[in-house]
Amino acid sequence: MPFIDRADAARQLAKALTKYSGKHPLILAVPRGGVPIGAIVADALGGDLDIVLVRKLGAPGNPELAVGAVDESGWTYLTPYAKLAGGESAYVEHERMVQLDTLRRRRARFTPGRQRTSADGRLAIVVDDGIATGASIIAALHSVRQLGPARLICAVPVAPQDALRDIAPYADEVICLETPADFSAVGAFYRKFPQVSDDEVVACLRSR
């Protein structure tokens, strides 16, 4: 396994991003698993940490399979196989509304009373603990692009090659440490991969 845990992956990712050290980047982490990684990367690069909220749209009867993702504005990305997986228009719209409600609750839970850090004109780096289908990170990159960063980078520890090809048009640069040919799930490439709780996310953001 290439990574011991998220902290190990974050340190390796920070090394791959060394050229951006001292440029005061804005690190935008995808909760929940991306937040502990984002915190370490932000500290290593001398940057700011904030979050970018998105939710995947799960397939009918198989919520772990993403047929798409939605950002806080309501913009929705659908995977090429969405309809084959049962993602018809009526289902997608219902799932979209459910996830938008979850996003509103998560924003209130994670950043109560906190203004979002402006990305306008800045170097923005979107991070997560890994990519499976690419749907969520595409929604995250689209969301951040609307905020006007000078440069937009996607940085993750592990992802399949096909997902990286889908992501490429949404970022100015994509950095991925491991691209295994035999990809099953993100957690399979970590020795320790516990679920990150809401409380951990809130504590991490409050400590900044």
C-alpha cells in the first residue's frame, strides 16, 4: 500500500506541490476525508485552508456508485454511464434536491458564521484523499473555477487513469501520486483509512 494513512499521503502530496510553497496558495479540501489532508498541505506550503462542498449523486439501489455530483450552486455533473446505472432525469432531479439539502446542512455545520475565503485571483489547490469515479472532484473544480482563481490545481494521492482523463479539462494542472491499473476503491491504497467525522472536520477548520 502506497500510504500509511491520510497524514502520510498529505506529506507526500505536499512534497509534490513544493514548487507552490511560499506562493500563499488557497487549499480547498473536499470534506470529509480531504480536510485532514488539506490541513497538512496548507501548513507545508504556507497557505490558507478552506473547504469546497459537493455531494455525489448515488445510483438507484447503489448509493456508493456515483452517477454524478452537485455543488452548492446546484450545478450538476453526470457521468457518461449515468443512464445505464439508472440515473434517469426524474431520479437525478430528486437525488439532486436531496443532496442540495445535505450541502446546506453541512455548510451550517462545518463553517458556522465563517466567511468563505476568497479564491479570486489566487492560486487554488483542490485536494481530496483520493478519486474513484471523478464525479465529486469535477463538481468541486467547477465550483472553485466560478470563484475566479488565477490558477486551479487538483491534487490527490490516488486515482484511476480514466478518472484523471475526465478531470483534466476542469483544472489547469492535475497532480496525482499513484495511478494504479488495478483500482478498486480509494481506501484500498491506505493501510489505515478510518472514516473522518463531522466533529473532526469542524475541529480542523476551527484551529486555522
